[in-house]
Amino acid sequence: MEVLLLKIMKKLNLVLLFGSFLSITSVIAQQEPHFTQYFDNMLHVNPGYAGSNDALSLTALHREQWVGFAGRPRTSTFIIHSPLAKNVGGGFSFIHDEIGPLNQTMLSGDLSYTLRFKKSKGRLSFGVKGGVNIISINSGELQTVDASDPDLINNVRNRRLLNFGTGVYYHTPKWFIGVSSPKLLQNSYDGASTTIEQRHYFLIGGGVIKLNPSWKLRPTAHLKLTEGAPLSIDVSAAFIYLDKWWLGAMHRWQDSFGAFIQFQVQQQLRAGFAYDHTSTDISNYSSGTFEVMLNYDLKFKSSGVRSPRYF
């Protein structure tokens, strides 16, 4: 049964990505924020991840993108998720994102159901996400060439857009893969213009390789696809030393490159810092992008050592 399910998942991934390519018809910028430490923020895009840590997991992450560039993106996230029952997980996400005249606050709840496979120690989770995106846009901050442009969006203040999404997540102690679309509805920002919440598709995968008793290697990849924008591909690799230090590098295809460092402060607390520098013309006006991250996992058992988790 497990082999059959994995074959079905691979076919679904190909259909999802291929179908998305065929639907590209208009030009609109990507709206979902980027993260260099995306592997610590997966619940934001995939509800199937809820409860997968076997602990009450709390993660806070702040990103300052293109520092020094006017109207630069700034994103803050807080995510909490936990097992709720034997095969059921739940979570909550708070994301506040600013870019130019646009401010959006995304609140969402997640629910997952997991199938467990004893032979491979694998788990296959199906998740659903529901929430609201609160949009504010001050179009007066835009410098326009033609003020009568019919595509120019109107001022928007605290417009509430309901949405839902879905995702599938499979993981073993050695590798993982997930495919998802967190916002399936394409809502209009102001109810009148053609500017909409664009549907995004995510494919994230990776694994961990033991090099010797002290070192491990964790490669990961992240693909993001949306209508009217180039395919976004992130690849990263982290060397893990004694399950305490994460030293890694990343590259976003045709966009940026960077590095990150994480430290396991104690068994349940991990801190991270990331920096990336764009390879586009924006680099002439920016000193780079910075991220800080804190993760805390609360064990449910009062005794015993919790096995390290790498994703």
C-alpha cells in the first residue's frame, strides 16, 4: 500500500506542476513571501506539516529583504503546531507582510491526518488550511505615469479575504517531500480591479545524510510556481555538527545566494540567522536580506531524550 501511495503522490506532483505551467496567461508579481530558512517555516505553505514534530512546536521568524531599498518587503511570522490525537495534528499561522503600499496580515488554522507505515517508519499526512487575509493598500504611495490606467488599484483598507488550501506531506527519519497550494481562491484585492490573490503551488523536499559520527549533511530544495511569474527554485545544503550547529548555504535560481547558521541552544530551543544577497540589479541599491529565527519544541513526555529532527 505504501509503495502505491508514493507512486500516486509522484504522479500528482507532476500533474500539478505541469497543469500550472499550462495555466500561465497573465503577468502578475509573486505575492507569497520568500524565506531563506523555508525549511523551518513549512506550515505556512503546507498544512500537511501540522503535528509532524511530535511536540508542541513554536517558531518565530522575521525577514528584512533588500535592506536600503525603498518599499522593500518585510515579513514577520509566528507558527504553532502540535499533534492533537493519535493521527491528527493542528496548527495556527500568523504572517504579517509589507511591500511598498501593500500591507497584509494572514491568519490561518491547519488540520492534518496522518497514515503511518511501520516498515519504512514513514508518515503520509493530508492537510487542509483555512483562514483570512486582511489587506490594506495605499495607492497614493504609487508613482504613476497614467493616473487613469484602468488597472490601477483603488485604496483598500482592512479588506478581509477568506481562503483555504490543501497539502500532502510525506516523511521518514531520513527524507521528506511535500506538495501544496495554501490559497486556492483567487480573490480580488479591491473587488473591482484585476489585481488578485494569485494561486501558488509549492514543492519542498530534502533529506539527511550521515557523513560520520560527528557530521551530517542536509540538502533541501524548494520550488514555487504561480501564474505569470518565473518558476522560483531554492536549493540549500547544511552541514550539521554534533546535532548542535547548522552551517549552510543557499541559492535562489537567477535571483540570490546566501548563507545561514543555526545553533541548538538546548534540546528544545534553536536559534538561526540567515543572510542572502540578490544577484539582480537591486543589489546596486540594497545591502542584502537578513532573517532571524527562533524555534522551541515542548515535549509531551517528562522523561527521556527526544530524537533530533532535521525537518
